[in-house]
Amino acid sequence: MVKSVLGVSRQGLRDWLFQRVSAIVMALYSVGLAGYLLFNSNMDFIDWHSLFSHTSMKIATILFIGSLLYHTWIGMWTIITDYVKITWLALLLHTIIFFTLIANFFWALTILWGV
């Protein structure tokens, strides 16, 4: 019941592939941001604001956040379905995690597009 309601796709290979693609997106963003910070080590608020006010950086950050949240969802879904055998508890945990991730996504959008 829990798997049919809140499962990602119930196809292990596809979930594994999506999690690897999301990890690659997060790694590329992290390396790019770390490289930028390495070459611009003396940043102040104006520099941060100008960096994140570019539409391309906003889109890249949204892709990073979406990948992070989707990666988290697949991982937590897998852990809960493997280790929580009480159906109502698994459903409750899935629901809490799902709505927390959705709230975090909209919170990040609000912060990002408020710049």
C-alpha cells in the first residue's frame, strides 16, 4: 500500500539512474560554485547579490535544489521501505518527508527569487 501511494516509480533501475543524475547535477553545481568562490575569495554582500541576481545562476540553483530534494526523496523512500515494516508508520514518515521537501523547495524559491 505504501509503495503504491508514495513510491517514486517502483522500478529500481530508473530510481538508481535518477539518483545518479541528480548527484552529477549537484556535483557540477558545487564544483562550479567552489571554483567561483576560489577565484573571488574577497566577496561581500554586493558580490553575492550580483552573483545570485543573474537568471542563469537562479536557474542553476533551482536545478541544484530540485536535484538535492529529489535525491533525498529517493534515498529516504528506499530507506523507509527497506527498514520500516509497520505500514502506518511508513506512510506517516513518507508523508512527513514529502511535505517537508515540498515546503523546502518553495522556501528556496522564495529566497532565490527574492534576490
